[in-house]
Amino acid sequence: MRTIGVVVNPVAGMGGRVGLKGTDGKVEEARERGAEPRAPDRAVDALRSLAERADASGGPEVRLLTYGGEMGEREAREAGFDPEVVGRPERDGETTAADTREAVRRFAAEDVDLILFVGGDGTAVDVTQTLDEAGAEIPVLGVPAGVKVYSAVFAVTPAAAGRVAADFDRTEDREVNDIDEDAYREGEVRAELRGVAAVPVAEDLQSSKQVGGGTVESLAAGAADDIRSDEGATYVLGPGSTVGAIEDELGFEGSPLGVDVWRDGEVLVADATEDEILANLGDRNVVVVSPIGGQGFVFGRGNDQISPAVIRRSAVEVVASKPKLDGIGVLRVDTGDDEVDESLRGWRKVRVGRFERRMMKVI
């Protein structure tokens, strides 16, 4: 028996065909422009595919849990299922992100084998963050229905989602991304990595959309823009060619094997010692480092000047090219201070392009 929780965001994607480039905060305007819901039909397509695949493959019988009304129940019945309804939206005919999150909490309480959600990146974020908050390690799979679908947790089509949900036997961690819709409507893509989710392994899944090229040049340009705009912050810039490219963008020649301290357009110390770094820290400090290729060490190899005392007073920004991360697998820390090392461990966003970030695990 395979237990699947299904939740549908019935307004996902409504803004696309009427030129709104998204539906976040624009549902009423989309309706005024004559938009029609598309998520319910895509949910039915996915669930019909699930039923057909389950019957044809002779695999495990499917037990379907849904949220009420158009958040899953109606679509499941139309696809031929007799679902178990675990709850209903607070208001008839009106759904919110809070309803989606409540549905996910109830699926987690039932310990489902998979959450199949229908929506876009915003729905993916709601589902993933709710599972994280609940401490539930449940795989998820998205049926694409939003205007923007930048995450790598979606099947390529609704029918593919149904097939994958019926057949999968293992999972892998994949990225959940979202973008700023207001900026998107103005022609600017600001993508942000919002989490990592376990997703069935299958060929019919889309990759995370690449934003900003993902080159060292685009990475350096994006990082330098952020640093220049961060008035009053002190930046501790570690060794290596990747951080060196950022320093080039900032307009100065850095110390290739050393650590430089920069604030508000000025190099405070070049090739600084630990004491010099500490003496020049301010109220707000950011350490920028890149892992060592082939090893993955972020701290403790070649940058001992950035000591535990410096790290305790600073935020940490890790930057790296995609090929470097592909060759590393994980990031490592060895500062000599167990408490600081433990504070750095876990999942961390690494800048790999002008806008793009990738989740990497620090061990």
C-alpha cells in the first residue's frame, strides 16, 4: 500500500495567460481580467495518470489522502479515486497558503509516503517549509501549474508526475527556488534558493532553471554589487581566485593567498593577520570564502587568519563555481573550535552565479 497526500493550489497559474507573470497577491486582478483556473485540470490529469500507472504496473495499491473541495478532493473524485479527506479550507470557495500548510501538516501526521502538490514555486516553498517545521522527512513531487516553475521538485508534465508517483522507489535531494514576482513583472529575475526537498528519482523531472549564467564572472559581478550596496558592513575577503574575481570587480587587486578587509569602497587592511582583522571589524561583518577545490574545506585550510573569533562576529558567505561544487560533493570545516564548527554545519546556500545559489551540506 502506497499512501499519497494530494494538495492543490487551485489559483496557481491564473495570472499567466492574462499577462500578470504570476498570481502571488494578484488573484483578484487575475479574475477581473478573466483568468480561469488551470491547476484543477492539471491535478486531474496527474491523478488519472497515477491511477492508470498503478493499475497497469501491478505495483502497490494507492491510498489517497486529500484536502477538501478544490484543494484535492474534487479533482481526486473526478479522476476516479475515493479519497480520504483530512481537512477543509477555512473558507468555502477561498483558499490561502495557510490552508496548504495545514494540509501538509495533516499529511505529515498520517505519515504519508509522498506529498503530491499542484502549483508553482510558491506552493513548493509552502510544502517544503512546513515539512521542515514539522521535522517530517517525507518526499514531495510537484505537478507544474504555476506561471513560474524554477524549482527542481517538479515533474515535466502532469502525466509524468502521476507516473513517477506510482513507480518511484528511491529519492534524492533537490532544490526549491522562488523568485520575486514584483521584480519579475518589471523584467528582472531575482531567484532565491528557499530549501531542499527529498524528491523521487526519475527521468521525467525538470532541472532547476539556471539564473545568471552560473559562471565565476557572473558570480563575481553579483557578489560585488551586493557588497557595494551594503553600506557600513565590513567584508573579510578570503584567499583564492574566486574571491579574487570579486575583488577585481570591486576595483582592487587582492591578496591571492591572503585575507583582505574592505568597507565602503576602501581596503582597510591587505593580507591581514587575525589581530588586524579583529581590530577592523565593525558592528556588521561578513566573511566571504570559497572552498578548496577537490577538498571542500571552507575554513581550516589556507585561511587560518579567519579564526573562530572572527567567525563568531561575522556572517559567512560561501561562493564557488558550479564545477568546483560538482567535484566536491560536500563542504568541510576544521577551525579547531568544536563549537564554531558545529555552528557552521548543516545546509548552507552557496552563491554560484549572479543570482543563483545552490544548497550544499557542511560536514
